[in-house]
Amino acid sequence: MKRLFVLSVLVFFIICFMGIQDVSAQAMKIGVFEVQKVMRESKTFEGYRQDLVKQIEAKRKPLRDREESARLTEEKLRKEGEKLPVNERRTLEERLANDARDIRRLREDFEVEVRKLDTQLAQKALGMISGVIKNIAEKEGYTVIFERSAAGIAYFKDTVDITGKIIQQIK
């Protein structure tokens, strides 16, 4: 008899606990967004990308100039190398070797600078997106908002996708 009472109380609590979980799950408001879509479709981020391209082009110019100089030196050596005096030919060969070394360094510096600029843009963008998400979550009462690809979400209803709202607030 005592076992039956303990068992029925235990079953009662399990049923109540499961009922509470269902109620709390229904009260949760979940949102999902795509960071790549926000970055692609936002006019603000388009402006950031255009600025990034301008900065990259400005940093690429010295590299291109040096490559052009090396190309011209190499061309002169190829066309006139045998006709040139030994000293002048050696000077051109040394200049070409120095240009090649400088080009390699400039290219490495350029690549580092591009990665740095790209990282800065990504951090700025993610900071802005994060602020907008927090604002939307507070205004509309979201409990949890996931980034679609980072959360490993295989499926979600379109009604929980707030990407459009984020893009709209960033514009």
C-alpha cells in the first residue's frame, strides 16, 4: 500500500513536471537569422565593402608599381642583355633580384594588411548585428536567437527567421 502511494505520488510529480516543461516551451519565442544574408543585402555593409575595396586598391598600388618596374627591367635584360656592357647588365640583374625580393615582401605585407582590414570589417559588422539583434530581442520578447549556420540548425519555419528585420534596422 505504501509502495503504491509513493509510486502514485512519483507519477503525479513526473506528469506535473512534464506539463510544466510543455508550458515553458510554448512560452519561449525563438528566432533565427543568417549573418551572411545580412552582410550581403545590407546597404550599410555594402558601403563598408566598397570602402574596404578602396583601401585594398590603395595598398595594392605600390606592389603593382614595383611589379611593373621589375617587368620592364626583365624585358630590357631579355632584349638588350647581350648587347649591354657587363657592368650595366650585372647592375640590371642585381636590380631585378632586389625587385623580386621587394615584391615578395610587399606581397606578404599586402596580404597581411588585407586580412587585417577584413577582420576589422567583420568585427565591426558583427558588433552592429549583435546590437540590432539585442534590440529586436528586447522589443519583441525573444527568448533565444540563433545564427542559422553556427547553431547547426537543419530546419526552421520561416516565421522564426528575423534576418529581414535585422537588415531593415541596419539600413
